[in-house]
Amino acid sequence: MPVAGQANPGPPPGYQEAQWMPVPEAPSSCPPGLEYLLQIDQLLVHQKIELLELLTGWEQANKYVVKNSMGQQVYFAAEVSDCCQRQCCGPAREFKMSILDNNGKEVMCMHRPYRCGFNCCCENWRPFMEVQAPPGNTIGYIKSEGCACLYPTFLIMDAAQTPVLRIHSGICGVGCCECSPKYPVRSLDGQDVGLIQKQWAGITKELFTDADNFGISFPMDLDVKMKGVMMGALFLIDFLFFEHSQNNN
């Protein structure tokens, strides 16, 4: 799942100094790297502010810290993408999200090919993402459903592309009338299963950067693979609705 010409990111400075979640024991059926999610029903995702991007408007690859509800770091997520696509294609760019554990090992990756906006009615150009854990082993997909310009929905699918869950959104998906737009996650028969929510990051961060904070919740006993795919859906939603250079705007 590599992005052409781009190497996987290494751990950032101070990586081991963070307060990391202890590695839990995992059953043999759990894909390596997903054992952290077995005992978790909530994740907090904080996008790191890129100083060069803030000063110049030159789009940098996104980086995120993923924590549990106790504030312990669970993963570090780093975008791998082409520099020219970041500047010219914006949020429609192709990218890979590399997920690293506390040893700096890539335990999960998510690939989003180049796609147009969420309201594209062409089947082959709707937003789409593949999730692998560990890299090379596909555990699921996220795909924009139908032609929905006002109320976009997304299907969370297993490795066989069988629909499992559905993500709903408000008008335009971007929360035009609220600071913390919500994306309910429901079963195919409409029962609430979880929630993805953008969290208000403060007036300065919201106005002058595209760095976002998100929360995601799901049942403790949800299939750990679907938890991983839901995390991929969070990154896809961030790129589709909130990844816009403040300088360009």
C-alpha cells in the first residue's frame, strides 16, 4: 500500500518520552497491533500543528497523536503523501496513514486513493479507503454511499467488502451550525453503535490552522477489526470535511 516515491515516516523526536498505554495481552485471533483496542471504548485523536504550514501556508503531511480516555498514548499516526499532490490537490490527494505503536513499529495502515469530493455521484470516484492491520492484511474498507450532497453517509465494510456499519452526518457533513459536528455510527438496521465527533479546538487553532481534534467511541466488545476500520473512517472524515488550508481560505 505504498504511495509512489514516499518512504514510511519514522518516529518523531521525543517519541519514547510520551506516556504510552501498556501493551495488553492479546488472543491469537487478534491481528498484531490491534490488541491495544481490545480494552478501549473511546479514543481521542489530536492533530499536531505544523509550524512551517502555519507560517507559510505550505501544506505539510498530517501527524496525529491517538490517546485513550486516560490520556495515555495508544498510537502515533503519520500521513505519507506526495508533496505536489498536497499543494495542488488539497484534501482530494492520495495518501497513506501509517499507524505506529510505542516501539515505532508500523502496525496498521490506511490507504486513500485520489478521489474528488464527497458529493461525487460517479461510483468509481467516491471517497474510499482501505485499512490493513498489520500492513499487507486487509481488515476492512470505508466507502461513501450513494450520491448524497447534503447528508453524506459512509459504509464500513469488512475485508470481503460486506457492509457492517453505516456512518451518518449532518448537513454538508461539516457542521455548519455547530462547533463540534457529530457523525453517528449505526448498525445497518439503524441502531446506535458509536460516534465520531470533531471537538472544538479553540478559536486560535480553528481560525489559523487546519489541525483538528476528534473523539471516537464504540462498544468495548465491538470486533477489534471494526474498531480499526472506524479509526480509518475518522481520518477519512477529517480529510474530506476539515482538511482545508486556512491561508487558501
